[in-house]
Amino acid sequence: MERSRLIRTMESILGPEGVIHEREQLRTYECDGLMNYRVIPDLVVLPESAEQVQKVVRVCHEEGIPFVARGSGTGLSGGALPVEKGILIVLSRMRRILEVDLENERVVVEPGVINLWVTQAVSDEGYFYAPDPSSQLVSSIGGNCSENSGGVHCLKYGFTTNHVTGAEVVLPDGEMVHLGGGKAPDEPGYDLLGAFVGSEGTLGIATKITLRVVRQPEAIRTLIAAFEDTEKAGGAVSGIIGSGCVPAGIEMMDSLCLEAVEAAVHPNYPECGALLLVELDGPEAEVESQFEQVKRICEENGSSEIRVARDDEERALFWKGRKAAFAAMGRISNDYYVQDGVIPRTELPEVLKKISDLSSEYGLRVANVFHAGDGNLHPLVLYDGEEQAGRAEELAGEIIRVCLEHGGSLSGEHGIGEDKKKYMPEMFTAEDLDVMQLLRCAFDPHHLCNPGKVFPTPRLCGERPGPFRMHPLQEAGLAEMF
């Protein structure tokens, strides 16, 4: 379809105010939170309803136009990166909380609803929404669902997939289906909802999402513990988890990270080589008992200072520094590259030592702030300008390899996206990747829905962003295309 005709078609669905086609305006959408990759989309559309999303996708399906959906665009793996000659479907205008059903501990929202709004909608009734990525002030539920986002409290409560109980989904051919979503806790049959959450926008577009909310705990206790170095702090983390205690969250920041957050938001943390932030919640008697246990373990692992939050105000101050850590890097570096790998908790000391060695080898500083309780690392590779950008990305890749060597994974919560697809064969066999591709093809046989993400080198050159064309070898029955 000619571009001018496509614009008119989209304007007939969304109105002129719902279609962006001027190049200067399109540049606003050329990347997500990972700015190392940039592609200017052919068109941006801003639907306000599921019906509009469905109509847009049907046009894409009929015309063979690739499309990418996004909400706030805060993802950090290039998962919401536009594709050339494709349409970017921005869902930020779909931000209604449609239903609050606390009798069944569920809330139904549109994909553009901001994460924090869900808790704000139910907190007066004594509930909260547990997955809380550090970006929860700005990131949207649709994106959280797409990337299976985590957060500081996911150690105890689980990731997004544990809290999404249903979804209304527009499939890549424009058909609308409902996955899960009943008031009963489980449904028979294949767990298609489980496959959809975390599929990084490759299986369809969620237009309505049902979330599980949980009761606020009776008691919450929070402390910070200072250590000489990350090795001793890592030992305390292993000790806490090994004791059978499961805190709501355990976060770690190293000295470089502490320097940045202190300059940015002044949380008045102790001066130290590494800081743990530990929060316990639950029945009051249990929290009090485990809190003393956590303090003892920190002291046994060499903590030089322990501060306990005296009230909600001080607790908020403790968390303020942690939540602001990524943004605070601007205080000590012009640029940074955020990595997202996972390791077994017991490997923390050795992996952190290797990250330090890589930092020296590459001549680039690495600040560490991460969800220590579940081994989800977020090394921030600091660099300055385009000259160092390539080296920073290479160092970040070496950190991922270290995670894999120690029994870890490519991603904890940011997804694979454009950024880490080249590492997929280092974690998965060709057969593993084939199975994943077959699942994707069952939903999207023409490769129109967020193409080019997650999966590494294609088998045939026919798999590429753009209109679908059958490869001659496939037509001849001589090769299989995924």
C-alpha cells in the first residue's frame, strides 16, 4: 500500500489526531529505553480502544506490514524498537482501570495503565500489586506483561507472570482472543497465557489485562547494612536465604552506585564498599523474629553498620536511593549501558569479582545495583560518547557470558529484544530455538508481529522485517522457514 493511502486508511480508523507521520515527530519514537539502537518507524498510531487496535492490525495483516506495539517505551532491551517500513502501535492512550474486583482479588486494566496506578487504585482497601520494577512510576502494565517484569519485591511475591490471570489479545491476523481471565484461579488446557506473558510482543497485542492483587502485610520492617565490599555483602545474602528466611526484597548497591545516588537524591547512606537493603513483611510476630535473624546474619558476615528504618518516612528514604539508582548515574557518567543477567545467589561473590576484572581489562567503570535476593544483576557499564559505546557494549556482553558460565541466564526482567538475541545460541540449543520459533509461528506465521526480536540468525533470508515473501526454497519444499 502506498504510504499516503496507508495514512488515509489509518486516519479513517483513528482520526487525524491518532496518526503521526511527519518525520520530525516520528523521531520521538525511534528507540525505547535502550538508545543504542534506533529505527524511525514509517508510521505511529495511537489507538484508544481495543477495536481500533484490532482494525489497525487487520490492515497490517492484509497488507503485509510489520508492526510493533509499545506502551511507555521504557524497556531496556530494544524490545519495543520500531522496524523499518513498519507501524508502531503506541498504547499509552489506553490507560483506563476497567474493573476493581477485590472480592476476587483482581483488577482489570488497559495496557497503557502505569504500574504504580494499580496499587494506588486498591491501597485504601488494604491491597497492593506486587511486581514493582524500579520504573514503576512510568512503565506500563502492557510492557510489564510483555517482558515479564520483576522488581524489588518479586523475590517473595513472584514476577509479572505470577500476577497476570487473564488477557484479551489481538492476534497478528486481527482476531481477538481471551486467554485465562476467569474468576476461578485456574483453567484446563495448555497454558497459553503463560506463553504470552514474557513473549516480548511477538505473539500479539494485549488490549485488556487481568491482574491479581494481594493483601498488604500486617507488618513491614526495613534495614540497611553496610559492608566493606560486595563479597561480604554477597555472603550475607546467601546466609539470609540459606537460613530459610524469604524477605520481601534484598537489594545491593556497590560503592560506585552509592556515590551516584548520594549525589542525586541524598539518602544519607553509610559510607561503605557495598550496601544491602533488606525488607521483611508478613505477620508481625514472624517479621520480628526473622528481622533479628537477618541482623545477626549481617553482623556475622562483617557488616560494619546496620540502620533500621524507624518509620514510613525513613523507610521511603531508604528506598528512594535504590529506586533512583539508574537515573543517578548521570551524576558520575555521561552515558551508561545497563545489562540484565541472572546468576545463582551462591555465585554472587565470584561473579562480582569477574565483573570487576572485566572493568579493569576494558578500562571502563561498572556500577552494580541489583536484586541480590534472586540473583538478578544490573551492571551499569559507564562510558563517554560514541567512541566508547562499542567497547561498553562488548564489556556488557562479556558480563552476560560470565553469568552463563556460572549457571545463570540471559535476562532476569528486561527481556532479550534486539539487544541480546545474538547470545541466545550460547544458552539454548538449536532444537530449543526451533521449538520457540514453532510456537511463535503458530501465532504469527507471516512474521509481522514485532519481527527481528528475540531470535538470532534466521535460517533463511526470507525471515526479515518487512512484507512477508515465501522463500523459493520453501516453495520448492527444500527448506523450512521459521
